[in-house]
Amino acid sequence: KRDLALLLDKHIAFSEIEKLAFATEKNLLKKVQLFDVYEGSNIAEGKKSMAFSLRFRAPDRTLNSEEIAKLRGQIVSAIEKQHQGSLRA
């Protein structure tokens, strides 16, 4: 399980992010769960912070940190490309 927070345009729905994540990683991504949406101070006008968990699982082995980091990176890259999102520090 890996958590991440992204800055996105306000109009982007979580369902769009979830769909893109599963389209990017079809085999090992098992669950995408939203746990926080924040708009307010320290967030640019017209943007929101969306935090969610990615749960990965392989049926035949334990995934190592490097594999998970690569999968997470691919999903973040896809979101950055398609929705102009960025990782929130």
C-alpha cells in the first residue's frame, strides 16, 4: 500500500483518477481509495489536493519496494500527463 497526494484542477473527479490508475496498471493494482480532499489555504485558486491510497498485490509473490515505487511512478506520470496533476509535498 502506498499513499500519495496530488494537486489537481477542482473539476477533476476522483472517479477519473481511479479509472486512469487502473488503466495504467491492470495486473497488480487492486484498490484505489480516496481518503482526503482539501481546498483552502496553501492551495492555489482553482486547485484541490486529493490524497489516496494505492494497494498493489501479486498473486504469486511478494512485491518489493522497487517494484511498488515503479508502479506508483507510472500511475503518477499518467495523472500528470492526462490531468496536469502534480505531487503534493
